[in-house]
Amino acid sequence: MILSDRDIKKAIKTGKIKITPKIDEKIQLGSCSVDLKLGNIFRVFNHSKCAFIDTREKIKNLTKKVVVKKDEPFIMQSGEFVLASTLEKLELSDDLLARLEGRSSLGRLGITIHSTAAVFEPGWRGKVVMELGNLGKMPVALYPGMRICSLTFEKLTSPAQVPYYKKKGAKYIDQKEPIPSKLSEEWK
């Protein structure tokens, strides 16, 4: 069951959904979703420094962190893929999950918001990291603070027995910014 705006407000009020800083409900709350804003930290790939990505090996310098100053754009080049995070931090109760969705207005410019990582499990804590891509032919300027994505929320039939924060392999718990893939840790 997807939560309505009324249920999202109630979940925020009771602390089942925590979004910090607090959202502006008049602008960010939809009929069944919450829009989140783009942060100012990006992870770009150093494709010229690596011949390929070996999923068993942690590759040093695979990505570099880019911090965008206030009121300056991050230019998404055509065909580019970057990691970015939201301005807001999200915390979910053990009986709710969130789904990340792109915004139609950005999709119409060729900007995709996620490729695969769309589900934030019950018990999630941290910034929402997005896989941004530019499928269009032209570069697009993205600005920190702009609405970049939306989250919908679903109620589980019962609280998760092992929420994300209790998982042994919770590689991205409490992330504060986009970090490189930790896939190589699964081979240990």
C-alpha cells in the first residue's frame, strides 16, 4: 500500500519517516510522494585512469568528489553518469520502505535519476544517493537545492525482522554523501 499525502504527513509527525532538514510541505509534498532537493556533492568517474572496473577489486581513484559552491551549477554532460545525494537525510521506521523516482520535468531533458537503486529498505538511515545519467544530446545544468527526485512510501505487512540498520552487510548505512561502490567487499 502506497502512502497518501495525508499518511505521509502522519508518518512524519509520528517519526516513522524522518526527513532532515524539514520539508516545505507546500512545495515538496505531493499527493503520494515527497520531493527531495539536490545536494552539492557529486562523485564523477575517472574513466581515463582505469582500463576497466573489476568488481572483485577496490579500485583507488575510480571516482573523485566534486563539491559545487552555492548558486553554481553542476553540468551534466551528454552520456555522463555520476553519483549525487540529496540535501535531506532520510530515516525510515522498520515497517516502511521508500521508492526513489525521477521527476518528469528532468526526464524530459534527458536526465535519469536512478538506474537500479530505487528501494530504500525499512530501517534506512542516511542521505539518498542517486545514480544520475544524461541520456540527452545536450549538457544540462543542475543546481544544488533544486527538487531532483521524489520518494513514495509503502507500508509492510509487519515490521521487518532485520531492518537495514541491523543487517551485517549494510554497506551504506548513515552515508552523508555519495560514496563509491562497495561491491568488492562482497567477495571477502
